Amino acid sequence: MEASETQELFTHLSKCKHLMNRTPHNLQQLNEFCLEFLRLSEGLQRFLLKNNNGQRYDQIDIIYLCLTQIVTCIRNMERAIKTEASHGIPIQAGKEHFIDRIHWCLDRLRSCIAILKSASEADESGVHEENTFVDLMDMVLDQLAPYTSYKDENASGSEKNLMVDEENQNQAKIASQQIRSNIDMILSHTLAFANVALKQDKKALSALCQKVIRECMAFQEECTMATPVNDSNRKIKGISLENALYQLEDYINEALLRLVFTCFLDYDKLSVERLRKEIKEKRIDDTQLDELIADFDVNIDRTTQIGMFAIAFAANSKIKTVVRSCLASFESLDSCIIPSLQSKVNSNMYAHILEQHFNDEVRNFKQAIQEIIDSYAFTSCYYDLLNQAIKSCDKQYSKQALEDIAQMGKFLYEHFQIIVNQKELQKYGDRLELYKKFTVMLHECQAILKYSDREQIDVQRILKRFKILRSILRKFMDELGGKSSLDGGNPLSATKSQVFLMSDELSESQQMFASIGISPSICSILYSNTPVEKKRAQKLASDSMKGNYSKIPVTPLKEKAVLNNSSPKPSIKYPPNAAVATAQVNRFNVRRKESLRKAMFKKHTTTTCDNDEIYGIYNKNNSGSLQISEILDDLNDFRSHSAENMLDTSII
């Protein structure tokens, strides 16, 4: 019976692929594909209910991602077909782009079904996917816990008990090797992030990485000494390593917040529409054009890094899948959107279809990040950026800097327009009233900057409005998170590292790490193994984390293109003091020290998974002739049973 069910799924997959290969591609043919795709989704629901082994949640995540990507491609296929009909111009390249992605997703679904069905794959020992930076950090801190926690050394009254016995020494040696391996991967993730971080953050990240590896080597040396060692000495080394890791984590939180503001701002500045105009006006070998395209590429890579951290803290599988789907779309568009703008044959329609798709994904991504991000941390970061801009303009006025900071204020305004974040305004005190004042003053700041284009306005009048905005924002921030007594109320400076040693240049630092086998990690969202000839020549390896492959040995995967960025059981969702067995160490997940500043993303501890409407973001359908609405409504039922009966919601 089970074999026939699996064969039925494979049959539906084959029919879907056959329908995608049929020509001509019109709305009727797309409707037939949607009907078969619905049957496939219903079959997948029954299959997952029966073949849930409790381990391969990475494969279930990929199934969600592939189904979501197929729905996205269907919508854009419909758009391309309708554009063809209305303009009478064939857009074969545009349709082939989405057809190729649908084929890729169908192949990935076939692979996932095979893995979930195979008992031998399901019963494999060990972790099935590469851990994220967040998971690795939790893991290392838990592994360090026995060597940093307090012990009453005088309880026995015997000096012999102060010395580490041979058995404990061997355990410490093994643990230090595991800690070193995990720290290598933490630094690999950090270097990938540093490659796309803001310039002012690269130095600090480089120095903090060097500090972590230095403290790790000292701890490892203490644990591997041949002669008996005093437990206090090892504890000192362990605490030093723990503090270095906390410093790194705190700084990455801050750098991520700043990167979100910059990334969102660059999406407005470096739009596809602007690229089209620049490409049309300039020669193809123009230096300024190359720099603009390189900046566009870097912003895509920044988006990917932000998305990776967002996935780790996503509250439920719906929002996690939305972020992954956006990143997968960016990954696919990365190799073709610029060539479509540069093409001269039927380029307008083809590029227009891809541009609409890109802009849709940017909107979805922004909204998802705004929903995940912590409100107080986001507000605090904007306060710091605003304060810095005002101080800089007091010394040397820059209208562009004020326009940028005003635009960033718009992102904070939009953050509280999302329903889930509006609840924060209703909780305590005068939050809502202060938010309204902030909105009014932000509009005044934008207005006076716009008015200054037409008439000469005193600089101090402009700055005065921004200083009033800062004062209101300070009160609003205090209402959100409580007053900070550190550094006279400046929450940022409390977490900044005071001393950075060794090389502070990222390039030199990476050379040093490469000499010991550590280099920036690379991650594929979904569409890997892209042919080399399809990659853009303008893409600079140094500008992209995709040009840097990790030399760190990671968990072997038989599926190289798997999205492997959410742990099967993220430690942040374990109840306090819950012991979780790992290879050689018990993980208790007791974070003994909260970050001095809130983490970038909300750490959700709910035990129920709001897997509601995993495809709900696609419910709004404007199709008049394509029967996708009914099919998507049925697809929404796909999650209703699986969320309750199949998935351990505390894991996803």
C-alpha cells in the first residue's frame, strides 16, 4: 500500500513535468498543470502524515519551500502569458525562466520524498543538516558550561580534589576538540557575514574573530596538557572564551540591525528601474555602471545574510518559508536580471516580468523581516543612527545624510504598521501617543528637506527638527524597553568592545584564518549548481559570499542543494534546563548571560506552531481567467492536518 502511494506521488510529479514541457504555454495548459499540482499536494499531505519519522524536518522544510516556489512561478507564468497576449510579443525567455524553476522544484520534491520514504536515511545517526550561527553559538556555550560554572572546590577539604583526574582530563580533551570544531564553523559564518557587512563593522568583526580563535586555542591547550592541571586555570580560560563569544554575538546583533537599515535603503536607491535607466544611458563598459551593478549584487548578498539569521528566529514555519522563498527567488534572479536589462532583443517585456517578480519578492522579504525583528532593538538602532547623523551634520552639514536617515525613519514607521507589531504600541504607557508624535515629526523632517530644494533654509532650522525627532524617539524607545542607565542612556556603547588587537583589516584577517582552514561559509537556498555560463561576468567574488567556499568540514549531505539553515531542534525553543543528548556532551541551553542589548530577532519560546496558512501570503489572486484561486484555497488545507497530526511543532 505504501509503495503504491509513493509511486502515485512519482506519477503526479511526472505528469506535472510533462505538462510543463507541453507547448504552446497558455492559460489552459497552465490550468491543467495547476490541477495536477493540486493532486500532487494532496498526495503529499497524506504521505507526510504516514511517513513522519520525527527526524527529517530539513526535508519537510524543503517540501514547503518547493511548493511555495512553484506557486510563485505559476503566478509569474500567468503574468508573462497575459503580457504576451496583450502586447502581441512573445516572451519565451521569461516563461522558460519560471519553467526551469518549476522543473527544479519538482525534482527536489522527488528527492525529498525518496529520502523521507527510506528507512535507512531516516535512521541515520548524527545531525542531518548544517547548523546556523545561532545554533552553533548555543551549542558551544552549552559545551563550555561544565568548565565555566561555579564549583565548591572546598567542599571535600582535600587538595587532591582540586586537581583534574585522568578521566576528566580525557573528557576535557575531547570536549575542547568539539568546541574548536564548532567555533571554526561559527567563524566561518561570521566571515561570510563580514564580507557583506558595513565598512565600519568589518574591522570590529575581524578583531573579534581573532580574539575568539585566540581564546579558543588557549582553552584547547589547557585541556590537552599531558600533565595534571588545576581546574581553576582551565575555568579561567573557559570563561575568557565564553566572554569572547558573547562579545562576538553582541556585535553581530548590532551589525545586523545596521545592515537591515542600509539594505532596505539600498533597495530604494538601487532599484531595478534605476539600473535600467543607467544601462540605457551609459556604455556597457562604463566604470560607474560596473560599480552600480556591483553595489546591486552586494545588496542581494546582504539580503541573504539577513535572511539566514531571520530564518533561525522565525516564529513559525509560515514566516520561515516566506523568507526562504524570497531568498530562493533572489538566488534564481541573480544570474539573469542584469542580462535581461542589457539584452536588446525583446528585452523590455522580459526584463519587465523579472522586475515585477523581483519587486514582489523584495516587498515580501521586507514585510517578513519587519515581522520577525525585535521592535525595541530596531528602534534603538535607529536612535543610534539618527544621533550619529545629527552629530556628523553639526560638524559638516550633509543634506544627503539627512535624507538617508529620514528614509530609514520611514522603515521604523512601517515596522509598527504591521499588525503583530502594533500590539507592542498598545501594551504600556504612552507608546501609541509617542509613536504618533514620532510620525508627525518624521514627516516634518522630510518636508523641510524637500522644501529646501526650492528655497534657501538655514541649516540650523533643519537640524533643529531632527533633534526634536531624536528627543521624541528617545522617549518612545524608553517606553518600549525601559530606561537604560548604561553610559548615560546610550545603549549602544555599552556593548562595544573597547580593545581590538592584531590585524584590523578584514582581508588580512581572512588570510590568517585561511591558513588554519577557516574561510567564509557558502549557502545555497534552493537553486544550486547553476551552469557557469549563466553566471554574470560582472559578479565579483570579493563582493559576494557566493564567491567564497568554506574549507571547514561540515555535516555531509547527500543533497548538496538542500536548504540547510534551520536546525531540526533549535536550542532556543527547548524548555529551560532541558537536557538534550548530543555526540559527546549534554546540552542544557542555560544562557547564563543575556546580551546587554536585545538580539536583532525576537526569540520565540512558544510551544505551538502557528503553521496557519503557510501559503496564505499568496491567497490574494487577481486572475480573471486562470483557475488558481480555488487551487490555492485547497493548498491551504494542506497544512491543516499536518500541523496538528504530523509535525512536532516545538521543533519547527
